[in-house]
Amino acid sequence: MLVKKWYLIGLITMMVCLGCQWQMRSSGDSSESEEMTIERYDRVESDYLTMADYAALRQMNTDYPTETRMLIEDVLQLGRVDDPDINTRLLVFFQDTTLQTLLSDIRREYANMDDVNRELRASFNRLHAMLPHLELPRVYTQIGSLDQSIIVGDGMLGISLDKYLGSDHPLYYRYGYTERQRTMMSRQYIVPDCVAFYLLSSYPSADTLSHEQQLHHMGCIQYVTNKAVGRNVFNNEHVRGVAEEMNNGKYSSIDELLNSSRY
């Protein structure tokens, strides 16, 4: 069951308001995050969608059943994974010229992800040091249809590489993404987005919060994300306000900060 889906556009909208750039097996100790590796489900998916490789389809269904179900049912919304014709429906869907271009561009741009893997491990090490009770995610890559960036659910975190092809990718212009949105649709935002969406799923805000309170909670999420990734990805008045509160000793821990802002 999908625990929660986080949509890029919704987060972008809130981040524009802020004026900024913008689950997993239990871990006994921080060393487990050192073993975190992004699983390249996108490669198996691409083999099937570009070459109708039925060996790849078997691998999708046997080695990655949860990823495949989430892709078909929750990301692409093509139907149920056990529908008799669902594999054909998936293949036909990706024969669109635009999506075939995405498949090709992703294969070229992300032939190697060692740099992203290193940053992911380091960031989750820092996050675990701040919030040792959080379970560590199983992280994988997938190819969607320009709808969603990060999927969180069923103890997993999925990265849609089609949303990280670089701010100058022509398809982003064609489909009307703003300059601010395009700025964030690049490689260097993968790990910050992973951390931010993971924190949002772990510390969701209550529906009763006012707009200003929602912005403050987002500022808290972004502040912690900056700390985890080791760089100031997000810099806005709300993040700076949270930093001042932490420096003044208003909160004794990161967990207290995040819990106090979500209600």
C-alpha cells in the first residue's frame, strides 16, 4: 500500500511562496546508511520500454514487484498491476515520442550515479545522527512521465529521473515549467529532494495549520535538509528564522523542532 505520494508541483508551489530555490528497514546504527545504494530499477524499466525485452519484464515483476506496482498503479495510473493486459498497456504508453526521448536522455545523463550515491549516504548518515529513531529508506530510481519527482511509501523512496534532466532540457520548456521550477530539476537537487520528502513523510503537518504555520513547518524541513546534505540548498526567511530559533536554544533537538512545527 502506498503510504504517501508527494508531488513536485505542490512542493514547488509552497517553495515559490517561501521565495526559496528549492520507509524502509529499521537501522540499528548509523553504519547501515553507509551501505545505502540507489537501486537502478530505471535501467530494467528502460530495457523493457525501449526494446520490449521480456527478460527485463520478468525482472521487473520478480526482482522489483513493489516498484513495478507503484509505477503502474500510483505513478502512471495505468490500472492494476494484475490486469491481464497491463504489460502491453505499459509498453504502448511509453511508445510516445516524448517519452522515448526521455528514456534515451536518462540513459545518457545517468549512465553513472556514483556521485549521487556518495552524497545520499553522507546525507543520511548526518540525518541519522540528528534523528536516530528514523528508519532508513530503500532508494531506487524509476522513469515516470514528467508528473512526480519523489515517491515515498511502502518503506521505499523512488526517484523519478525524468524530473532531473537539467534546467535547460527542452522538454521542460515545452511543457511550461517556470524558470524557478527548471532550476530545481537538475542532478544536484536529487539528494536534497530525497531528504526533504522523506522528512515530510515522517513529520507530516496537521491539516489544521494556518498558511503561515505551514510555511514555518516547511522552513523547519528545509533547515534540517540543509544540515543533512551539508550545504545551504534552501535559503529564505523561514529557514533563517528557524536557524535563529535553534541558535537561541528554543528547541533542544531536531526532533523537538520538527514535532513542534507540525501541529
